[in-house]
Amino acid sequence: MRRADILFRKEPGIICRWYRTRKESSLPRDLPIGNGTVLVNFDTVHHVVRDIYFPSVGLENHTIGHRQAFGVWVDGQFAWIWDGWTITRRYETDTLVTNVVARHDVLGIELRIRDAVDFHLWAYLREIDVTDFHGQDREVRLFFHLDLHISGSEVGDTAHYDPVTQSVVHYKGARYFLHGAAVEGRPGIHQWACGAKEINGAEGTWRDAEDGRLEGNPIAQGAVDSTVGVTVRVPAFGTSQAHYWLVFHNEYRGIAKLDQLVKEKGPSALIHRTAAYWRVWLNREDWKLAGLPERGVRLFKHSLLVLRTQIDNGGAIIAANDHDITQFARDTYSYCWPRDGALVAHALSMAGFGEVSRRFFEFCKKVIREDGCFLHKYNPDGTLASSWHPWYRSGQPELPIQEDETALVVWALWKHFERYRDTEFLTPLYRHLVLNAGDFLVRHRDSATKLPLPSHDLWEERYGVHLFTIAAVVGGLRAAANFARTFDDVTNARRYAAAADEVIEGLGHFFWHEEERRFARMGTRNERGYTLDMCTDASAYGLFAFGALPANDPRVVAMMEAVRERLTVRTPVGGVARYENDHYHRVADDSSKVPGNPWFICTLWLAQFEIARATSIDELQRETLPILEWVCDHCLPTGILAEQVHPFDNRPISVSPLTWSHATYVTTVLQYAEKHRRLSTPHRRANDTRIPIA
């Protein structure tokens, strides 16, 4: 029998080797819960906490991906949550509160677990209903392990038992953490242990829990962890309840006050109010998602909640917060890319969450350079993030940018303004953000071809002039011209509009390949124009998405049909790859069947094309609904969308969730709903002045 399949007792060596292997394994993240200051992620199998971010979403991961163990002792037997439990994992409907059921047939115990990050307080809360199904009175001991690496490092941490709060406190510098518990409403931990880990062979206090008794060591410093325990009396076939909480602050007084608030208000009440808050937050709009299957509606609403967990309250929209990607690149996705942020903000604006997108645009105002462009990516606090784009190439200085990022922020801001007409919000942004970026887009062009100067592509793999960038620049320039007209800035309106027309003319002249009847993915400047890269890339959707060309332009149709033909993954999983022979996280050798792993965003871009060109309800539903159904079929059971999925077994690949994936689903659904409405009412009343949603 495999070691993972039996119950654990303290047997030196064997358990620790198994646990270390499991601890270092990579599992995509699932069931994120947060409030814009605190973000907690679980793994996809065992419902183990893997990431704890505070005080900014994406900036400091205080676990660096290590598992925070949870175990149960009953009748002399012990099982960690990954040992023999059958686990069903979901969210409660329309909330960021988990609904997890774990059953252990040998122990005869079932756990119902509700997790939440309070919508307002800096507190993670867990409610556990413990039920006996062996028909006997039980003494059940629950153990909660905390393996922190405060601010990303285990050096200099302290963990100690605090008799005032009857809890264990971890701290370093301006980061304090307190974990406490209660049984049937009576607060106070019953057992605790603080100890060393990861040094001199020390494995951590989790080992101390496996005989059901913690030794009570009151303090440890350096590389430390802690475990706390409570005892629950469960009647035969009955249920008893326990609670656990972890609160966060920058000083001891703060965590002590939060701990007292949790005790006074009660963890159950806080979880209940958090569920109520998210239901109110989510159900503010009547989106009229006509013709969309119920599970598609559920995924749409769920995606909006997931998006909110990935957005810092300071406005930064984080690409993903799955720490395990560090095993691939020694860096994370926990940054704000202006492009990803712009497209996410656009989805939120469309859906009616303008207050969230406004904070993003304020963030952009803060970080834009004086010369009018955005650099590669930013930390959630607005500081410049890590980058691999060089400032120097071939003996010459180089601006290390992806120009589409600058253009798309302006484009998304105009879409936001179309939706809300919030002039007072926009006015301070006009000169510093819109004009600054618009001037850059005009200026940063080839004087002969009028196309954008070389920059890095949206996939961050190539340097040159890119089809997607050209389309984004057109969208950005037209948005800047629209803003200028709105403010009666005639000179700038004409200048931006003229530059957009010149870029479109250059696009048709230099990037359309007549023999292949396709646009090039990229061009490299030569004496007569550009040497073209004719690899088919799904990002060609930008041609119609940002208004460079209409979706029914024969060249756009030909391009998108090439995407369908060349990038469809021909396995039972299906979906659309990024581009031909994509090697990022590649798992298949036969590129004729698997041009790359299927990406949710690329598959949905094909749906957006079908929506844009549909001329009847029948055509719209026939071409679009199967793609939306595909997304529902291939997300995790909890409704989480990763970046990619395995082309043969549908396992999530790379980060999970990817914020961009959820935003693209939201955008696509809303575009579908708006097109459905337009096709259903082709002759609008003359006095219908509503602004289209997309």
C-alpha cells in the first residue's frame, strides 16, 4: 500500500520524507478568497492553503507557496487533510465563501468547511462542522499548522504563544500574524507548539501533532513555524462546530484588536456577513444574458468574483498569484501588466463595476512615464517590477516596452468613459494620461512607414513591429482623438485621428501578404519595408477588437479563418493555441495536431470574432455558444480558469487562476449578450440613446 493511503502515527523518517515530497509538489491554485488587501489561495486537490498575500494583493506572499497543514486526530488515529479524505470543493453560490466537504471513511468523520476573508477586516476565517457517522461519541482534535516565510523569507521570524489573546503570534518587522481558534463559541486554543523548521534537520511543529498532543513550546525565532490545536466533543451521529482564524496587521496592537473583534462578533457572523456582501456586490446589474446556458451564467458571475480577488485596493490589477510558477521561471505573475490590466478593467467597466476600473486608471496615472509610455510591468505599490526587456541593443539605447500596453490603457479608458460619462473622474486624467500617451503613440512611429517603432510583443518573446501592437496603437490613437473631441481639443483630435489613419494605411501596405492572403504576425525593418514573419498568431483578433478594421473585412475574415484552421488543437480537449509551434509549457511533439497548448483567451478570441460578424440570432448562437460551452467544460470544477490546459488530459498548466482568462470570458459573454439584443431588436426607437456596451 502506498504511504499516502494510510493513516499516520509518529513513525520517524517515513512521514517526513512523504510530507516533504508532497510539500514541494506543484498544484495549481483554486478557490481564491480575498478583499483587496488580503488574498488566500488553496491548492486544487486537498484544500490546503498555499498562498497568503498581505497587505497588497500580489506583493508579499508570506508562505512562498508552502502548504499550511490541517490535520485531524480521533480515537488514536491521525490524518492530514491529504490522507484518505474524499473532498468536494466549491464556492457558496454568488460568494467568495468556500463550501468544502471532506469525508474520511476510516475515521468515521465528515467535515464541512467554510473559508472566507472578511470583506472588510484583515482576517481569514474558517468554520468547521465536525460530524460523526460511526455512531459513537468522539473526541476529535483539530490541528492548524502555520508555516510562514514573512515578507518572502524565513530569516528572522518569531513565533510565540501569547497568553493575553490565548493564541500564537508570528511577527517580523511591520508584519504581524495571529492564529486563534474557538470551539462551540468558546475562544482559545487548547494546545500549541512553536519550533524551528528547515534548519539542522528540523521538520517543523506539524510533526508534533501526529500523536494528538502538542508539546507547548512557547517561543521560537529564526526559521520557525507553529501549530495550534483544539478539542471538539462530537456526539454519536451528531455535529459540533469549531472555528479558526488568522488576522493580519503591521503591529501587535492591531492584531490584538482584530482578534478581539473576531471573538466579539463571532467567526460565523463574520462569514455570514461576508457572504451577504459578495452577493450584493455581484448582483447589482441585470445583464440580460439571453440564450446563455445556466452554467455559462454561473461561470460569468463567478468570474467577476474571481477578478475582484486578483485586484489590489490600490488599483493594481494582478495577472496571477500562483506562486508555483517560480519553479519554472524563478519569478511570478504577481505583477500589474498595463495590457492585462487594461483588458480586465474593460471587462469590469462593461459589467458595471466602474469603481474598480477607476482605481486601475488612477494607478496608471501614477506610474506612466513623463515621455508618455508604460514600462514592462509594475509591482502592486506602483514601483517598477522585474523585467527581461533590455535598455540596450546592438550598441544603441532601447526603450524596453511593449507598446500595446500604452495604447490599450487609453483605449480601455475611452470604453470606460463611453459607458459611464464620468467627466469629473476623467478630467484630471486627460492631460497627464490621455494626452501624454496619445503624444507618445504619435511620436513613436517610423517616419517612413508610419507604423509603430519596434517593441516587444504581447507574448514577451519577440522584438519587432507586431500585428497586435499595430492594432492596439490604432485603438489607442482613436480613443485619444475621441477624448480630444469630447474636450473640444480640435488640434489634438485631428492629429491623433490622422496618425491612426496613417497606421492603418501602413498596416495594409506593409503587413498584408497577398500570396498567402494573411497578415504577418511581425515585421522586421529592412531597406524596402519589412521582412515578414508569417506565423499564424491568435492575437490577430486585435485587428477587429480595437477597431483597426471591421470584423467583416475580407482580410480580417481570412486572417481569423487561418487562426481557426492552423491553431485549433486537434485532440479531444480541443481549444485554440497561441500560435503555430508554441513551445511555452509545451507537452506534445506533433505540432500538426497540437500547435500549442490550448489557452482560454485565444479560444475566446475566436468567439469574439464570431460575435462581431454575426448577422442573425441563429448564426450568433451556432458559432458562439459552442465556444462558451467549451470554456465551461474545461474550467476547474470550482469555476477557475487557468492560463492553459493540457491538450490531452485537460489539467491546468501554468498559473491558475489567470486574471486575463476570467476577464476575457466576461467580455465575451457581454459582447454576446449585447449582440443578441441588437439582433433581436434591429430597429431601435429613435429616442434610444443608450451607449453600446462594447
